[in-house]
Amino acid sequence: MSGRRENRSGDYADHATVSAREGFETPIRVGNPPALKPAGERRLLVLKLDHLGDFTIGLPAMRALREAFKDDHITLICGSWAQSLALQADIANDVRTYDFFSATGWNGKPFQDIADFKRATAAGFDIAIDLRVDLDTRYLLELVEAEFRCGIGSRDRFPFLDVILPGEPAFNSALNGAALTLCADQFTTKMRRQASVVHRTSGPIRGGHLIYGPYIRLPAGLYKATFGLRAHGFYIWPGAKMNVEVARDEVNLASARVSAHDLDGSTDGPSLLFESSEQSADESVGKYEFRVHVKGRSWGGSLDFAGVRLELIGAEPPARRLAAELHVGEKLSLLVELVRQRMMFTPPPKSRQNKARPSAAAKQVAALPPGARVMISPLSNNEVRNWPTAYYARLIGLLLERTDAQIVLLGTGGQKAPLDELAAANRVSHRILNLAGETTWLEMEQLVQMADLVICNNSGVAHLAAGASVPTLAIYSASHQPREWGPRGPLARTLMADVSCSPCGYDRLKDCPRDHLCVRLITPDMVLDHALDMLPAPRARPVRTKMESRL
């Protein structure tokens, strides 16, 4: 293992780096469940900065959050107009106010000083949630000290979010109706501070293109492009100038000089009119970019860029398709439910099978000598998902050498012969019990609950063990991402090589062009390190020297 980083997102906490035979280094991603404090010790922050009507729509979601975290402390930040309603609804332990919007609308920037928001959220939190569907307040979560940040949006636009409910489908090359907002994070910029919503720079700006992108195709029509530029105490030296430009395939179509009036907030920002012609069938041509160019050297204050808004002149927006939409309240309730499921795993109720008499296989496990019970399911129903059996053989040898473990092999009846070979590869085979084919799937849950640790591939055994709150170490190939397909449970951990071809989705090993590199990068020693970490402390024992072994 090469090191650790702080576990924030619960997706991948530790990392290791190994050298592949191909001569490059690849990190091994380690997935751990979110590490939360016990109930009653957790601090939650909820942002609900909407106007009164939208605040009321969100009340069911806030009540559901209060019920899910009923023993924990919830701080609610809302608009001043909603404070009395929030107090009456009893949805938070502490209700504070911050007016991101004015009482009647919004002019594109926080109505109340952002320093007031920072003071209201100065205390650290375990979970911070923005309960607003629109994305304009999402960047505020970046300003909050929290272990987990949650909201609606997308990973590429809000990389700081740890729990994300996907928002509306994004569009890149065509207008959705009569208007399209190109957000700041879609552009290439030389500005010093690059947040999700607004990019900012201050001090001197050297000549050249300060902002450019995002290279999109547009339907034919007449357009107005408005650049979201704002200045604070900013001025341009005599002889210098700033232009906004629209180009297609790097050829300028329109440009205009930016004046101080365009930057002082009295208008929406500098704008240009341009016309788009019919698109070619060749997708590689006809791409538009929107640029801010500085000539000479400007100095003073700060400059903000909040993206570009495109309007198709004369177009009518299409009718809304209600059948394809979720209600705003439903989206907020789904976000709360996602937070609850991600943060507060609840094992399923015990099945009737577990209340029945022990199966024959369970009796064999109960009769094992003292020692950690490490159950290993080395084969799945797809060879693309399997860690090499030679690696499993080596891992079993290391476990027998380093711990007092009794190894129990799990599998189907058709897997008994290869698992016998796996046991025979280790000389201390009396500590290996092969139960392949000796238990039904309904009896398997009863069996895995007797384990101190289950080690397996991406398989049903992983999900069964993790769902029963049994320590589970699952080794994943690159065919499926553990973030999407991994076992869910408070004691589950996944290992996967972070290769560029993942997720490939291959079903046949012969289709892999890299000789199953993704699983070969995960070595038995790496898996052993995690196994020792997950086993109860008394189970591990120091490595015996050669002299000690002869005694």
C-alpha cells in the first residue's frame, strides 16, 4: 500500500499504486461505506433558500429527513421569510436565515453578503444538503465544512458533491426550446479561481484569449449571445481593450468591445447577435465558440465570468411534456431518500431460513477448530469478473501463514473440482474446507453469517454477505464499476484497478484486448493487507521466521 487519503465521499478512500508489466502505474481504488458517527452525534446542515412557495413544496422532504435522522442535530438555513414556518414545522433543531435571493427575485448574485452565509455555517457538519432543485445555490456547499455534501446535479459540474441525485438530462449541441445556458465550467479559462458556477480573476490580465469554448453545434437561426461578465472595482488601462467574440470553426462571426457599462451590473452583460447556418452532416465541423479577448494589459479589481446565455430569436419554446417530468417535491424527497440509503444502511430482516435448523454445511462450519472463519468464493458465473485462481491460491497460503484462519471455500456443485485443486495448492489443506455444491442458495445466507470475513469477486455472494452486515471484501474487474454495482452494507469493501478502459462491459474474456490487466494489477499481497485490516484484531499473528518454523 502506498498511502491513504481522508475518507470523504465513501466511494474510494484508500489507494495503492503498483507497477504493471506494461511499464506504467495504476491506482487500486478501494471502496468503503461512508464513515458516519453514531446516531445522536451527527450534525446535519440543510440549505433551503427558496422563496416561500418553493419552501412549502419542500416540507415533506424536510420532514422525511427529520424522521430519518431523528436523534441527530439538524441546522436549517432558509430565507428570512420562511423562518417562522420552519420553526412551526419543527423540522430542525436550529433555524438560521440567509437571503440568497431578494424577497421578490434575483439579479444573478447573492442578495445578502456571502460573508453572512459563511458565518451562519461556520461550525463543522457531518452532512450538508442543498434542498433546491435549481443549480444556482449548489456552489454554496463548497463553502461549507462538511464530511459529506449532497445535492441534485451532475458529477462533471459539481465534483465536490459526495451524494448526487442526477438532475435533468443535459444537452450539448442543440437548444432546449428557445434558450440555452452555457455554464462557466464548460469553458476553458485562464481566470485564477474556477468554481462550478462563477470563474473569477483579479489583478493584472495579460493580453490574449481569457475565455473560450465550449465548441458546440447549433441549429440554424438568429441568436443573441449574452456574456455573464461582472466587474468589481475593475478598470482597463488606457490603450488596452476587452472584446467578446463568437466564432465558428475558429473563424470570427461577430465581435464587440466591452465597455464599463457592460460590466457594472446595470445590464445582463455584453451581448452579440449572430446567425447560424444549416449544419453539415460532418459532426467535426460547424462548432461554435464564445470568447473573451483582452488586448494590452488591464489592471484593477476583480472580474467574474458566469457563462454565456444563448437565445434563439423569434423561436417559441416547445410544450412541456408532463409525463416525462418529476414534480419538484418528488425530486427533493428522492434526494433525501438517497441520502438515507447511502448514509444509513439498514440490513434486511432475517429470513425464515435463518430461523430454521442449521444446514449440514453450517454444522460443518460450526465444528471447525478455533480460528477466524474466512469464507472465499473464488468463482463467479462470468470469467471476466474472476480474480485469477492462482492469485486466490497465493492469498489462501498467506492467510494460513499470517493468521489462525480456517478457510471455507464456497461455490456451486460444478465448481467443486477447481476448488479442490485450489485447496491442494496449499500444504496446510486440513485448514481448508470445500463446501462447493453442499449448500443451496437459500441456505447460503445462514452460512455466510457464520463468517468473520467473506472474500469474493463481483458476484451474488458479495451482495448476500454485505447485505447481512458480514465483513465483505469484493475484488472487481474493470467490467463493472463498484460505485454502481458494488455490494452495499456497513462492512463492505471493494478493490478495483483504475484502468482507462473501465467500465468495458465485456462478457467474454477473449474480447479483452489487454489480457485481463485490470485484475492482474490487484496482487495477493494487496488483498491480504485489506483482509488483515478487516479481520478482528486477535485473529492476525506475526510472520514466523524460518527458525521458528523448524521448532
